[in-house]
Amino acid sequence: MQKMQKMQKMARDERVSEFLHFLNFLHWPAKGPDSLPTVAQLVTFNGSSFDLPVLRYRAMVHSIAAPGLSARPYFNRYTEDAVDLCDLLSSFSPQGKAKLHEVCRVMGLPGKFEGMSGAEVEKYYLDGRIREIAAYCESDVVNTYRVWLRYELFRGRITDHGFRASETNLAEFVKARGNTKPHLCEMMLG
């Protein structure tokens, strides 16, 4: 039993490690080696209304310590520590909110891939289709990152050159993993 739990924890740790490597690679637009922020910024799309409450509730339900989430004001709405693009782009107005896929399509990005929506995640989970859920979530990360880059360009926080360099870095990152993550390669074509 302990060996099984240890193996499950190692598998989770490997996935978490891969995810953190992905986030670290994409963390900040390419402006040069001296431009990296000194603190992490959590960027989400509808994260204030969905992702962060789910993380908090699930951690509490399972009695999991998550001091990293509480060490920064990620749960505070109007800080730069946690940026919810859905809230910002809609000026915090429920009437102005759009789905990530819609925002991507308007910006000329491919958006979500066909075949799955967030409403189907539970069904996929119950059917044991974990890899498809992971692919769906990875596509959300790439979409959110690309929308965030455009937002940072709009705000003047990155230059056009920095924006293009960041898109190029993302394309190279995805291409290097093309044999294991073809769904991400398809996204970069749009």
C-alpha cells in the first residue's frame, strides 16, 4: 500500500515538475536577461471565479497545506500578483465577460481544440480519460499565455519585439515537445 502511494506521489511530482518547468519557461515575455520579475505572477482566465476557489476548496477538503498560495495575495482581486484576464478584459463587469475560446478567436488564435469543453471534464475523468483532460488543460495554458502576451503588449509592458520574441520562444518550446504533445503543435499553426 505504501509503495503504491509513493509511486502515485512520484507520478504527481513528475507532472507537477513538468508543469512548473513549462510555467518557468513561459513565465515572462522575452525582454532580455535582466527583465525577469523578482516575484511570480499568477495569470489565469476566469481564475478568480473558478480555478482559485477550486484549488482552495479542494486543498481544504483533502487537508492539504498550500502555503504558497496564501503567501502572496493571489486571492485578492485587485493586485498584480494574480491577474485574471477574464476580469481585466471585461473591466470586472459580468456583462462584458467572454469565454477564453471566444477571446482567442477574435484575436486570430485557434482557441480550444475540438472535441472537449470544460463542462465535459468530469465525464472524461469518470471515464478515465486523464490524458485528454491534461491536453485540454495544456491548451488552456497556451491560450491564456498568448492572450496575456497581447494584454501586456496593449499595456505597454512589453515591446512589439518582446511580444514577437515571446511568441517565437513559445513556438520553439512547443515544437521541441511536438512528438509528445501534438495538440499543442496544432494550436501554434493558428
